[in-house]
Amino acid sequence: MTAGLFSFLPLDRVIFGTPAATALQQEVQLRGAKRVFVVTGRTLNQRTELIKQATAGITNHIVGIFDACTEHTPRDSVIALAQALRAANADLIVSIGGGTVIDTVKIALVCLAENLERVEQLDDWHMSVNADGTLRVPVVREPPCRQITVPTTLSGAEFSDLAGGTDTRTGVKHGFTGRFIGSASVILDPAMTLATPDQLWLSTGIRAIDHAVEALCAVNAQPFTDALALRALGLLQTSLRRYMTDPQDQEARLSGQMGAWLAATSIRRVHYGASHGLGHALGADSGVPHGITSCVLLPSVMRYNQAYCVQALKEIAAAFGDASQPAADQLQALIAELKLPTRISQLSVARERLPIIAQKGLANPFVRANPRPITQASETLEILESAW
């Protein structure tokens, strides 16, 4: 008999199609928050009016703003945010931005929950692979406050309790989790995404497709996440193609946000594989954004796993629109249609780094959970070479 487990997030609600300013004002009132701290990115905060517009109704409650979030979430930025949150005595965090912003807050909440004040203290709180191949997941206490998220990309970080943070001492990205570090509420307002650069929007859309594909191919895939992932694939590819025709189409953007929501429901609910794991290694080692790592890695990982995911890949191929064509080929064609890179060689990555990235990837829990078992660096290198 098939057995499994699905744990629902402590996510109260998802508000979609309502202006962020209205939704945020309602959330602050509903939660009785008095000391709201805003976390965002520097460009969004200093070069657009979106943050001011979104927070217009809660100005009197704002006790601080942090816009020094940095790509790949280096630990230094996490500690800096945790210190600012302590100093402000915040009782609610409003995170406006992409995965970098939301993940920075998640790990900062780990720091608040466990009274961490130094970079090296995070060594004891990330997930890791034990010597026997099992996953070690530290149990984090409940932090003193929660975050409300207003995402501006399709990364799906707002729909998970998982965050990736980079140890710049080693160039390795680690996963952090805790039951209450993710979103308490999510606000999907497509107007808040209009300043997101084209490549970032489109590549995080491929990242969302990566969530769906690796959920369907997971060794512990289950009907609930399968159904959401298949629906997500249809929404995402349609939305991304509509975006290429009219980037100002907010209905298309909202459709993409819905697809990202459905796809991200599987994060840490089923075991992702080598596309995510090697993506973490490639990103942390060579500074490649998450969405772009999915663009260059996912088709090769799908081909690597073909014999182990026959039925899932047939369903994915059909969801992409042509059951007679390999799913990986259809995905690669979509990525090219979106004018995104399809090969590692198109990035600023030296080929000599591949064996190093392969070795780093071997220690990643996602790689070790790949449908086609991976136990040696030669196997991760094989995938990287095929993606070159």
C-alpha cells in the first residue's frame, strides 16, 4: 500500500487580484500589528514608487525598512537584517520582492527564533546530508513575529518554509527551514511586478516550471501535488508566452503568479531532484541566478532521469502541448522562445569549474534525492557536461 505525508503550511490566506496597498492595510488591521518592518530590495525601494504605494495605508505603523538583500542570500545580509529587526522590536514583517528578499527574511526569523547573532552560528541550523544519506533537519522554535509577502517574481519562495542561504566562506548554499518562517499571508498583485526586469520574470517562470516538473518526477510524488503541478504547467507556459506578446498584460502576469503558487505547493512536500540541487551548487559557486540555473539544467536533468520517470515525463509532455514530443525538448524550445539561455556555456562560468560544482552538488540533499540515484561526483559531472 502506498504511504506518504503532506504537511500543510501555517499560511492563513492568499489574496489575489486585490491592490497590495488595500490588502496590506487589511492584514495589518486584522493582525493588530503595531510595529511593522518592511524588507525589500534596493532597486525596488530606491528607483521605483512601488514600495511607497504599497505601504501608503500602513505608514504610521512602519518602524523600519531594510533594502540590503543580496542575491543568493549571503549570511552577512541575514545577520544584518536580524539585528535590525531586534532593534526595531518588530511585530510583523512585510516582505516585498522576489525569492532573495523572502528567503533573507526566512533565515533572519531562524536567527530570531534561536538567538543567533553571528554568521558561524548558522552552521548548526541548516539542513544537511548525514553520512548514511539521510537528511538532517534541525527543529527551529517559533520566531517572535511572522512575515506577510508581496512577491514580485515567479520564484514561489512565498509558498514555502524553505530558504536557501549562502556561506560565503565556502561558496556553498544551504537550506534552512522552520514551521513559522514562511508567509503568514501572501498578496498576489500583478501591478507590483511591473518593475521586475524581463529576464528575471521569465527565468523565475522557468523556475516555477522546475518546481512542477521535479514534483511530478519525485521519488515520493503524490496525487495532490501531481494535480497542482500539471495545472501549473499549463498556466505557466501560457502566461510566459502572453508576456512575450505584451509585458504589460496584468491578467497574464496574475496567471503566472497562480501557476507559480500551484507549482510551489510541492516545495519540501515531495523530494526535488538534481535540477534544484545542482542549481544551488551552480548558483552559489558561480553567481548564476536561480531562474537561469533552471533554464540551463532542467532539460538535461529530465533527459538523465528519462528511464526512471517514464510516466511522469509523458504527462509533462502532454501538459506542454504535444504528447508525441519529448518533454525535455519541448521545454528547451520554450526556454529558447523566451530568449533565455539554454546552456551553461552561454553563462559567465568557466568550464574548469564544472568538476568543483559537481562535487559541491553531491552534498546537496536534492541531488541525493534524485529519481535516478546519484552517489558519485562523476554522475553530477555527467549532467553538467550534458548541460554545457
